[in-house]
Amino acid sequence: MNAPAFPPELDYPFPTVPTAPATQALAPGVHWLRLALPWALNHINLYLLDDGDGCTLVDTGLGDEASRALWDTLLAQWPRPITRIVVTHFHPDHIGNAAWLSTRCKAPVVMTMGEYLLAHVVHAQLPGFDTPTMQAHFREHGLDDERVEAQGARGNIYARGVPELPAQYERIVEGDVVRIDGHDWRVIVGTGHSPEHAALACESRGLLISGDMLLPRISTNVNAPASTPHDDSVGRFLASIRKFLPLPADTLVLPSHGLPFRGIATRVAQLEAHHAERDAQLLDVLEVPHTAADLLPVLFSRPLDRHQMMFALAEAIAHLNHLVATGRARRLHDAGGVIRFQAIPP
Ligand SMILES: [Zn+2]
């Protein structure tokens, strides 16, 4: 009898979640901090790594009052100063307190250029990243006026979660090594969720800080934003997560959401299967042309609030772009400027 190529289930060696400002040790000098988020996705995991006399922090939490109050408490009692802040990507729950903590701790912010620049561009709502462009993008994909207006009414939500951004940073690129407490952590860049997401792998310690690129329970949001409306983020995401496969099988993955887990190959296979299933579901329906907005109930069975709606539609467009990019569907443009997708029979 052949053993399966990967175990069927993930292993969760740390099932008890720490309550901030308390932390949980996951390995010597590796501390797990969990902060609350005011969204359906209600938490983010941050990691504090002992580093000589100081410590390196990976991700910073949303820049809201509740998170900053917890940081105040934690900093007052933490035995080592934060001497470096690594930000995996530009999303508010990851970068929200980076500038604030950087100033306060006099610690540099380390991140990729793609994430650093996009944070500034989205914060400033530059062309392509402003509300009217997003609304036009969603309208083109079949969202009705009422929901388009509702999206517009939300204002600059990014700046609310990220009150300030660092004016300087230390740049990392794919393959760079960040040395933490004498160990090499290799930067593995991923795309599809954000432009240049940095995960950190330490093979000598059997650890991977995966950020949002490999999560144990939820599938990472992949999206086609207004500025790159035809982007095949699903294809990019799938190619990116396969970069984790060469890591040792017993690597402990420290994700940004959910519990630390072992089982990289299992999780990658589950996500590949999930996306293949989505493709099949959509292709079934697309025998008749549909807009991305038409397909929201096919892809998302739960009701969506306004915040989720934006992610859901951008994700639906990304899935459809993936079908086009892989030659399985085509875009049809009607006279009113609305885009529908139709399956190409195999
Ligand atoms: Zn994210």
C-alpha cells in the first residue's frame, strides 16, 4: 500500500490562543501575539522574535485605538526593546501601527518596495486607487447603482486603519536574508494577495512566517483591483504558494490569521483543490454569459456586508480573469460598457 504523498489533515500543535497583551511562546525566543480586528475576520497574529538585546516584530496590527492601547501595555512590560519591524504587506491590519511603533521604538521598518509604495498610493488615493476608479470598475462588472454608491460612501477606509505611514524603510527583495538572533530568515515573495508580499522562512529553525499567503482555514483573498483589472491574481497566488513546497515537511507555519500549523504540502494541495472547484463551479454557470456581480451568490453563500462586498467582488473578478488567462472563458463587452464572461467549450 502506498502512503499518501501528504498527510490529509493539518497539525495544530498550539491550539490555545493567547489573549493580548499576553503572548504565547511557540519556540525559544518566538512569541505569538494576537490582536483583535473589528471585522468578520476578527483577529491578526503578530510575532515577536528575540534578536540579541532587542527583538524583531513581524507585522503591527490595525492602527486603531484598541490595538494601540494594547501596544502601550505590552511595550511597558516587554523585556526587550523592539529594534526592527518587518511588515509582510501593505494591508491595514499588518502595517497599521508600523510608523507609530517605528517612531516610538526608533526601529526601522523593513518591507518590500511593492508593498511600501502601494501603501502610500492607496493612502493618498492616487489615480487608479481612488474611489471613482473603484466605482467605475465595479459598475463595469455589473454592480448595481445602489451598491456602487454604498462603496463610495465608505470614504478612505485605508487611512482610517493606517493613520500614518513610514517616510523611510529598509527594502527587502525575493531571496534576501534577514538575520534574526543569529539565524537566517529567507524572504519569499508572493503575489496575488498583494503586490510583493514577504514571507520569512528559517530552515535552520523549521519556521515559516507566512503572513497572509498561507492560512490554515480560510483561503487567502485574491483580487483584481481597479488599477489592474485583468490581473490573473489566482494564477499568481497559486504559483506563489508552490514556492513554500520545498521547505521541510515538519516546518511550523506561523500565519497571520488562524492557528500555527504543520502541513505545508497538505495546505497547498487543499488550496489548489479549492481553486479548481471554484473554476469548475463558475464554468458551469458561464455557459450563459454573466457579470462578476451576477456570480457573487455562486461564489459566496453567506450574506456580505459592505466591507466584505468589496473584497468579494474583486475576488469574483480575479476568478473570472483566471478563467480568461487560462483560455477557458472570454470577456464580452456590451454597448453599455458592462463586461460579461462566457465559458469557452473545451
Ligand atoms: Zn492581507
